[in-house]
Amino acid sequence: MSEKQCNTEDIKKAADILINAHHAIAFTGAGISTESGIPDFRGPQGLWKQYSPELASIDYFLQHPKEFWLFYRMRMSTLFAAKPNRAHYAVAELEKMGIIKAVITQNVDGLHQAAGSSNVIELHGTMRRAVCLACGRTYPMDVVIKKIDSGQIPPLCDECGGILKPDTVLFGEPVKDFDRARELALMSDAVLVIGSSLSVYPAAYVPIFVKEMGGKVIIINMEPTELDYIADVIIQCKAGDAMTLLLKEIKDRLGIQ
Ligand SMILES: [Zn+2]
């Protein structure tokens, strides 16, 4: 299988759009983190080809919190070792340059923040934290891991004894901060989609809102997406390659080293 090269003309078009935008946002999915070694849940090698998605549903969690946490603990070893890649760093740099105002992500890995992005909306929550289902208190995940590794499975709240749940959105739960995401999308005149198949709703409404308000849609993804028909530019190559080239193109045009 040959690696797809990024199309230089498309990179230039994307740079034009972002440089001329007054309020651009990024919208990211699993594809931005695959180069960090985090498997894409829905892709061909995805986790849901190996395990039933039922394991990540709120119903399963409520019925089998112990089994859920044992499975989650096993997965966390890989996920926590992951480091941001070139694409995450490029997005963070575009935010520092004022080109991108915010990142709306479907990912729960925390790699945007680790790369230096500051305005990040995590629609599907974060695996860096757990939350008490009874009182809502949150705990950093390393504290929770200690509880599990010392034999408290499921881990419990120090305050009220309630069961802790990863602060990620499980199947059957509503997404987080969607109102804020919608508000941002509606005020944006460009969206840079990176590594999402745009097949999961309501998250995929973000580029649709931008388009409906007359904004431009750039899609960087290895595979065709469900919303290619609304895209102004489609770049089909690796997120890290595309973002490295795009960042360089923007810097060259603006005369930034
Ligand atoms: Zn509690």
C-alpha cells in the first residue's frame, strides 16, 4: 500500500482560507492521534473490530463497573504513554499565531493540551479525569489508577463513596459542551477538520454550521468523509504531513520564521 502524498495545490488553497479568515477553528477526530499510537476506534484496525462497542456504553458501565474498569485500566497503559505528534503541535502553533481561535475535538486523549493548545472543547470528555456519579466530584486519572492498582475496583469517591466513572462520554451519554461548540462554529468563517470521518453526530454538525453560515470547510483525512460534499478543500494524506506543510506554507506567506 503506497502512502498518499499531500497535494501541494490543496495545501496552498487551505493556507489562503486560513490566512484570510477572521475566525477560524479546528475540529479534530481520532485520525489526528493515530500517529501518536492511539488506535482509531472506528477505523479498519479500530478497537471496535476487536471488542464490542457495548463495553463502552453507559448501560454496561452501570451494570458491570468492575469489569468495565478492569478493561479500561488495561487500555489506559497504551493511551497514557501517548505523546502529541506533529499535527497536534502544528494546531497549537496556529492558535498561538492567532490563526485558529479554538479546537473542538472528539478525542479524549488530552493530546491537544499536551501540545500547548489552550482553548480546547472536548465533546467526548477526557480520559485524564474521572467523575463521581453520585456527587460530581472529579479526580485526576492518576489518583484513580492508584485506587484501582491498590485493589479498589470499581474506584470510589473519597467524599461520598459513590462509584467513579471515567469523565469520557460513553455510548448512550450526551456529548459535553455542545452549546459552546455550536456558538463557536456559528461565529466562524473557516473550519479546519483534521482526522475525522465526520460520521458521528452531533459532533459532525460543527463543520455543517460553519458551512451554513457561509464559512469555508477544509478537510484533512486519509479516507473520504461523509461531508466531503460540503468541503472547499479536501486533503487526503497523513495528518502529520498535511499539518507540517500547511503550517510552513502559512508561516512562509506571513514571513514568520
Ligand atoms: Zn462523590
